[in-house]
Amino acid sequence: MSSARTNGPFTQRMVVLGIAASLIAGLLFFVLASYAPNAVSKIGVTATPASNSAVGYSGFVQLMKAAGPETQLLSRQEDLARPGLLILFVDQTDDPDMVKEIAALRGEEPMLMVLPKWDVRPIGMNGNRVRSTGFAARSRLDALLQAVLPGDIERVSVDGPLSIAGVTVRAPQQLQRAPDAGYQLDGFPPGLLIEAEDFPHLVLTDPDFINNAGMDDIANARAMATMVDALRYTGDPLLIATPRLASGKGRNLGKLLLDPPFLPLTLILLFAGLLALLHGFVRFGPVAQRGRVFAFGKSALLDTTADLLSRAGKLPGLGPSYAETMRRRAAERLGAPPSLSGDKLEAWLDHRAAGPGDPQPLTTRLRAVENAQGEEELHRHARALAQWIKGQT
């Protein structure tokens, strides 16, 4: 039975290693989420420039890097206002207010927003394989579009090929467009590439020409490369981002904890947590021996009796008895005649021990003990009485 427990998978060593691996992985993910939000966006199935799924745009990014224009994936909010053509890949879960914020940051700088089209779910545990569950909600797409320019999304069936930037491409079964929105650019099907009236902000309404599934067709790749060259000023870089960059206004919690002046405090807390975890698995010092409930000896018996009387609330009522006991002890210590008792004994003791300014040293202390109201007051007067008697010769 014991050997079965020893050879099982959940030994103490394996449990400790599992907890340590989980803590390290959680810490690394926290740091990654704080300083590299684009890297975190690779996790899950969303329409991002880092996704390798059918609805992702990693193929287009690799094409642009290989084609020649300087291509940069932005990772900081302050980079959204940099000069160059910004391509904003939007997912249906993104907030339209973030899109508005980015459009305001861009100002007169050109921006191309690519709308989503499909609602997808992952296949198995591999996030690079997805299956479509239908089109994205049209109301959601309208809200994202209207964050840049007024208009509504529609889907139509198209027969035959289309011409995009002078390149003939195969049309999707359902073309997503906004024919009544903004300015319609020449060289593109109506409603596919539209521009706002006041700013150089454009919207590509159908992503099937630019996502990974569309990049499988060389005609689509050639058309998208031609479109980018037409929209980008000569010499300007190509900037790629997602609306999530606008969600981190200022310093997020991760950067606040990992940047000065709070970095030392974070390290101290982590070290204290590590010591607490180590203390839970490793015993420090000898094993504490369990003591007796009632110890041996007269002193232990007296302490136990006093503790029981204190818990029962009987100590304040012992003042007169204690005063009588200490009166007899004072008489023995000062050699009082055995025939004296009561007030006569106290008068004799006061006369024997009287000092300047203290004509009745014993009587005053005895009355204070007898009239004590609380346990603390009784302790104080009893200690003073005992010390006075001890000091008499």
C-alpha cells in the first residue's frame, strides 16, 4: 500500500514542481501582457495581424515585409500617431469607442481600417484552425464602421470576377460592402473601399481579399499590394495595429507594479510570498513538543489556580483575605506581640514602621487592597503591599 503511494504520479516533488511551473508561467504571462500586448493577441482566435488562422492577417504582414515598404507592428499607444499609413485590423469583439479614439489620434495622417466579416470558432486545441459559424452580426459591423464614417453594411451576391486596383480577382460568394457610405474610390467595386469626407481615413469593408484565406490567391495578394502602394505616401512606413492599443490609457497595472518606484515593493512582496510558500513545504527548527495541561510543582499549581480564579472573575473579591494574610506576615516580620490583633496590631505596626510623611504605611496599603475594584487595581496595590513588607527589617 505504501509502495503504491510512493510510485504514484502525485508525489510531493511533482506537486511542488507543478505549482512552481504554474507560478512561473503566470508571472511570465503577466509581464508579457504588460509590455507586449500584440504578442498576447496571438492567443485565441481573433482577426489580428499576428493570427495564422483563416481570418487572421499574418500572411499579409509577411507579404508587406517581403515586398519592401518598411512595415512595423505597433505595440504602444503613443505610436498610433506616428506618420505613415496605419492599417487597423478590427475584430468584431473590439470596442467602437477605441476605433474613434484611434481615428482622433491619427488626425490628418492616413488610416485604413479593415472590418471583420466572419464569426468563427476554433477546431480542437489548435488555434490556427477555425470553422465558420456564420457572418458577424451586421449591427456590430455598422457600429464599427460608423466609428470612422457614417454608413451601413450590406452583403450581396456577385457574379463574375471583380477589378481591384487594376487587378482582376475572384469575387467571394457574398461581398460585404457599404455602398452609401463616404466617398467611393475609383478602381474598386462600389462600397468596398470608402473614404471619410474630412480626413484621409479609409475603410476596407470585405476582409476576404486581405486575410490569410484570401492571400492564398495570388491575384488577391497582388491587388492588396497595389492598393497599399496607392494609399501610402512614398517613403512613409506601413504601420499595423489593432484597436486594443487604445485600451491602455497611460500606465496599466502591470507596468505600474514593474516600473520604478514600485518595482522594489513588488520584488519584496514576491520574495515574501516565496518564503511563505517555502515555509509551507519545509519545516524550520525542531518539532514543538506538546506540553502538559497541568504542570508539576507548587508554582505551577499556584499559577493554574490564579488563572482559574481570573477566568471565573473571582480575583477582585479576594482583596480582604489577601490583606489579612499580609497583616499576619507583617506582624511576624516586625516581631509584633502575639497578644495584639485587629486595629491594635495595625496601630502597633504603623508606629513601628512610620516614616516622614507616611504615619500609617501599613494601614494605608491594607485599605487600598481591601477596597480594590478591579483585577488590575488589585494587582497594583497587592504588589505595592508585598514590596513594602519585604523591605521591612
